[in-house]
Amino acid sequence: MHLRHPGLTPAMARMFYEAASVCLSRHHSRPTMIKIDRAGTVIEAEVDWLPQSGQLEAAYANTIDTTENGAYGMALAAAELSAQLVAIQRAETLSGADYYLAPEGSSYDDLEEALRFEVSGTDLGTRSQCEGRLVTKIEQTKAAKHSIPALAGVVGFSHRLVLLSDEIAP
């Protein structure tokens, strides 16, 4: 992932992959299909992940942090697959987002075509709860009063679902 997303280091990409592996293995057998719903346009993708081990489970025993980091990885992959957007930079504090995304091939130092990307994840949430969380994340991006448009994404691990918003005007 880090080879396509200039805003990720190899270590970060690996951490997101490991965290998503733990989250997915809580509910599913590998491989499995997930749905990516971007503002009503749905695509399906097959995902596979690391086999579980005692060391992996011990390293990711904090459910909150693991779900958050796994959601980053899944949401970034979904944005790439559904909209050809990649992470070019981690967003600064109080930006109303987690990452800056830009079209594939963009550089990490060019925010001219960037979108802010706010991500959330839930381990057990229903589709309805994921949709409610997406509304909350959209409002969070608007409240930041930032000049760069945004996207929001929510990952529901138990439902094998990634919800992505349409572009949100600043």
C-alpha cells in the first residue's frame, strides 16, 4: 500500500494491514467479500488478511486502537479502489480529517487537488449505526471550517462494509 500511497510509510501500511487482519478475523473466515458503498454506488471486493497468531493478537489487544488503525487501512484501500484516490499526507490536528487524499500519482507535498478524509471504524455496528456515524463524520468535516473539500468514510468490520460519502464542500 505504501508504494501507491505516498503519505504512508511501509511501517504504517503494515500496521494498518495487521490491525485490519485482527478486526476482520474477529468475525469472518479468510478470504471474504466486502461492500464498498460510495454515496449509493456499490462495488464488491475480495479481501484476504494475515492468519491469526498469538503474537499478532497480543500486539493488537487494544480493541479501540486496533479498530481505528484497521479502519484507516480499509478506508484508504476503499478510496483507492472506488475513486482512485490515495493518501498523500496525514492531516494536521483540528483539520476535521485524518488524511489528505489526491488522485493516484500525486505527490505528498502537493495539496492542490487534495481532499480531506475523515475515517471512523466500528467493530460491531449495524449498517444503520454505520450510516449514522457517517453523518456524524460529514458534520465533523464541515465544522472544521477548512478551505479544502472533504470525504468521510466509515468501516463496519462485522458487516464487511465500507461507507464513503460524496465530496463535501468546505
